[in-house]
Amino acid sequence: MKKISILGCGWLGLPLAKALIAKGNSVNGSTTSENKLSILKDAGINPFLVTVESDGISENIDSFLAESEILIIDIPPKLRTVDPSSEKKVFVEKIKNLIPFIEKSTVKKVLFVSSTSVYGDDNGLVTEETIPNPDTESGKQLVLAEKLLQENQNFESTILRFGGLIGEDRHPVKFLAGKENLENPDAPINLIHQKDCIAIIEAIINQSKWNELFNAVAPFHSTRKEYYIQKATEMNLTSPKFNSEKSNIQKVISSEKIENHLNYKFVLENY
């Protein structure tokens, strides 16, 4: 049995915690909502109210990390309303504030949930050797946050960059249905299902794959046009319409390292 703390029991963190508990692990889980504490407790999670901000961190952080060997950081940057010209890197500051508490805790392994958005929309095949070139503020700050964790000598860090997240209750076609003049119809999709996200994290923990970097995207790269029209039909939604004149992205995220290094077979290849 391992003692694991999950910072951020949201869309991914909560079912992940449940899966880890089902395998016999003890899990501390954090939420920023007091109303959600009972949900965590009912799921068998040791619940903690923890808020990580750019100017400080809540006092429950020490108890949340206490006796844990592994910390999973799964908090989204949420930077859409942040002025990209601002000198203050809000998400990076949050990680900076968190690190001293990790250093003085029992945590020796950190798994940081990041995103393939750090690669921007460069054309071609993207592997873990590809140098990040983010074109969004969240992508830029994720790269900086990754570096802070990877360079720290007090614990081992593995960075897990997920592609577009989907699940039974979450699918991008619901937001695209009925829309017109959508760009990049021929761009390959780079998606990953919640079930695969959880299984990959479990594989990293079980196989002790630390001080690593993984891209996690299902090896299924249909074009956006083909895929979303098909999914809209399956869900009885109005098909989106694409503009073929606006098509220049050919980015494909390789899953080869995940498959070979973890000996991992994706649960669902065709989402």
C-alpha cells in the first residue's frame, strides 16, 4: 500500500483517487470547495480543503502532505483571463509556493499533470524530444512549472503531458456542434480518454517511472472534420461545418514512448 496525495480532486483527480483506493492505496485528496469535502470522504478519500494561490497557500497543506510518499499535482492553470503581458506568472507562482512544502514533507515522488499544449501548433510529429514552443499563456507557464519541479533535487518528478481530455461526460463535439467556418478540418486529433489517463498514472506509479517525461495521447489521429462529424452523427447533434481554406496544422503527438517504456496498451484507441 502506498500513501498518495492528490492535489486537485476534480474531473480527473476524483476518479483517479477512487481507482487508487480500489487498488489498496491510501489517498489524501484536496478540493477548494468546502461543499465537496463530504463527496471526497464518501469516496474513501481523506479530504482536505487546500487552496494554492500565487500569493500564498492554505494552512492545511502540511496535513494534506503528511506521511505521503507520492504527490500528484492536477490543478489547471486557468489563465484565460490573465493578461499575457503581465510580469507576474500566476500559475508558476503557485508552484513556487507549493515547492517548499513538498521539500519539508515526506513526499519523494511528484507526478505533474501537464498538457501537450506546451508544443504549440508546430507541424509534424511531436515526441518527448520535441522542444516545447507554446503559443498560449497557459502553455508557457506549464513549461516553466515543469522546469521548477524537474530541477528540484529534493524529490523526483515525472511530467505527464495529456492531449485533449475526453470522457463519458466530456466531449469537445458538444461545443463544436452546429458551429460553422471552423478552421483546420484536416488537422489530426490528439485526444485521450479519462480511463487511459487514470491507467497511465497507475502504470507510472506501479512501475516507479520517475524522473521521466511522457506525452499521453491515444494512437488514433483521424482528421478533425471526419472525427467530429462522425461523433455529431452518433450523438444526434448538428454536424459542425469546416472551412477548408483555413487548414495548416498537421501536429501529431506520438504515443510511442508511453506504449514502449510503460508497455502500455491504450484502453480505448478509437474514441
